[in-house]
Amino acid sequence: MEALAAAIAVSFSAIGASFANSIIVKSTIEGISRQPELRGPLQTVMLIGIALVEAIPILAVVVAFMIL
């Protein structure tokens, strides 16, 4: 039963992170299309945001290993 709980936690966090990443990238592309001169700063902020969002599934994997 613990393995099922760990698998559910990791899968939901991965799905949530993928949706969040898609929203971040979509917003960055919209911002670049509106103001092309801000491409560099927008990409920097996008990469930082993606890195922070990707930390969530990594923490979920750590918690899943703690459950097992």
C-alpha cells in the first residue's frame, strides 16, 4: 500500500509540474511576442521559474522514498 501512495504522489507532482512549466513557457512566449527587445530578461526569468517548479517533483520523489 505504501508503494501505491508513493507512486500516486510522484505522478501527481509530475503532472502538476508539467502543467506549471507549460504555463510558464506560454507566458514567456507571449511576453516575447509583445516586446521582442525583452527576450533575454524574459528567458532568464523563465529558466529560473522552471527550475523552481522542477524542484517540486524532486521533493516528491524524496518523500516517496521516505514513505517506502
